[in-house]
Amino acid sequence: MTYQEAYKKAVRNLNENQISDAESDAWILMEHVTGMNRTRYYVDGFDEMDPEDEKQYFELIGKRLQRIPVQHLTGIQEFMGMAFMVNEHVLIPRQDTEILVEEAENSPRIRGEEFGDEAREEFPEELIRREIPGNIEVLDMCTGSGCIIISMKKRNPELVCTAVDVSEEALAVARENARRLGADVEFIKSDMFSEIQGQFDIIVSNPPYIPTAVIGGLEEEVQKYDPFIALDGREDGLYFYRILAEESRKYLKDGGYLYLEIGHDQKEAVEELLREAGFEKIHTQKDLAGLDRVVSGVYNISGENSKIES
């Protein structure tokens, strides 16, 4: 069987079994097994496939037909242009979560940048362009694979980064990702804030936010192969947001920022939790599909309100 014949057969098998992204999955597994890129495929695609490669390829296609995520078959998921190791102990990073990274990176705490033309006209320069003394400290709560905090550290080497998870298995994956990608991140096993000391300029989190009763109706790849602990937001999906809204205030420096990934229908509820906890400048950012994705707010210990929108 040639490479092209094998690929087309794999796509056909996946499509016949209603596997979404059949062409993409078949190609990812072809590339994983053979190391073949697209150019080589078009040049050498009519060559006979190595029998051992062919056997391995269709074994993996068979596992994909069992709804095992392709990322678990390759052990890799790309996020923010980097290859992260994943397995059954961590949530597979989604493209939507890249919005959380970008929003946190755009925080004035990191950028020290102008807030916009309207703000420049209304407020003194010293309020618009602020220099934050010392190192900028970032905490990633519920880190999972570490994709959020590692991406932030790689793209902003000046950050001092700490990441937390309750799962030792997840932390092992995150530590390995940090080692492989050369990111200096401190990892702490903690049930939310229970083992955390000190204060941070920024706290980011993509917590479990799916209501328990909804998980059983998710696509099979998610409900069977993503860790339940990384999905389960308890009865109403807001359990961890309540903890984050209340507890993060103790761990944010004055004027510190909280950034939370949310489900598409949780904007109003999470915004209200932050508002009740005393956060200001609450803002929701949509993802590329136009769905509400990240809620952020600023906590001023002094209680002095700033009129400048972040």
C-alpha cells in the first residue's frame, strides 16, 4: 500500500465512523508515524509504505475510531506555537485558551503601556504610563499541562512564574513541559490557595467550569479521556470561580489583575462574582468565534477606584 492509499483509506474509515476532522487526524497520525511532511507526501506519496509503519499507522487509526483523542495517540498538542506533552492526566489545551494568555500578557502590569487615545486625553500621563517596580509575579491556578504559564514565561522571560495544581500527575506533566521548553516555572501542589504564600501581580486560571450533570452529555473524546477533575465545576459550574473571586484578593498585590477563562454562557455570573468580591474594571473578552471567553478584573486593596478601563 502506498502512502497516499494508506492516508485515503484512513480518512475514509474515520469519516465512515463520524470522526470529526477526519482528514486532519489522519494526517497528524501519518506524520507522527512516518515523519513525513506535506512536501514529501506529494513527491513520494506513490511509494510503498514501510510495512511496519503501515501496521503502526492503522493501529493508531483503530484507536482513533475508539474515540481516543489524537493528542493522546501522539502525546503532543500544539499551543501558542509550542509543542506540549499531554496524556490522560491533563486537559488537552484548546485554541480558545490562547485568548487567556493573550489577555494576561496585555495587562498593563506586564506592558506598562498606554490605555488608549481616549484615556490619554482625559487622564494625566503618570496614570496612563505606569512603571511597576521589581519583578512581575504571575500565578497560574489549576495549571494542568502548564500550557498557560509556560507560554507566558517563554514569551515574556522577565516574568516570575508560579503554577499550582491539586494533581501530582498533572504537575509531573507540567514540569516535563517546562523542562522540555526551557521555561523557569515554580510548580506547587496545592488544593487551590491552601499552600500558596506571597502576593502576585497577576493571577490567571482556566478552572474546571462544566456543571457535573452536563459532563455525561459531552462528546466521547472529552467525557471519557479528559480527566474528570479538570472538567467538573460542581453543581452549577461556578464552584471554583467563587473560590477564585474570594481567595485571590488575599494573594493579589494592590492593583493586581485576575484573568479567568469561562464557559460561553458564564459571563454574567462570573462578572457578578468578581463585582461582589470588590473587583473593578471588570471586562469580558470574546474568542475568535465571538463567544465570551475571558473575564478579568482589578483588585485595589486601597479601595480607590480607577476610571481607566483596562
